[in-house]
Amino acid sequence: MIKYRAILKKPNEEPVFVYYSNSLKFLDGQLEGPPSALKVTTSEGKKISIFYTQEAVMKRKDYNFTLMVVPDKRKYWLDFCGNVIVFGRDENDNLLDCPLSMEEAEEIFQVPYDR
């Protein structure tokens, strides 16, 4: 099984680089629930997939971070709870190694109104 370099972000912890399989069973265990994916392109044009579980809120998992999304019309924010795993992706949405540096990742993993 292929393992990809990913970023694991747990609530109240700094993000870390890890090597993970992209199997659904594995991701389900790491996220503590069925995985959902959000496809994002950073302001630098890097394509990533953010894996999380929508059940984190119902399971009362701790707040993790807020992602600011800036589409063409107006910006909005998405809050994430529980563990989050970030992989890279290509134009066909196949998973790749995460292209982000840790500095770029920390810009994504924001706390609202953090100054």
C-alpha cells in the first residue's frame, strides 16, 4: 500500500508531517469517524485535500481550526473539530504528497481573530 506525506493537525497541537495510507478504513480510524474531503486550492495555486469527519461536532470533539475561504464573490469561514489530515492532489483529484511547507500549513490552520 502506498503511503503519502501528509499533515496531521490535532486540536490544541501543532501540525506535524506524517506518512499515511489513503485507505478509507485507515482514515476512518485516524479521524475517529467516516472521512469527508474538502478540495482546496491555496492562494499560491497548490492543490490539497483536507480530510475530516463531519461527526466530530456530534461527538463533541475539540475545536481545531478555522479555514478562511475566499471565492470570487465573498469570503467565508469553515470551522473544523477533531483531527484533520491534509494530502496533496493532482488535477484529477488523485492523492499526492502534501505540497505545503509547515509555514504554509500554519497559515491555513488559523484560530479566528488570532492576531
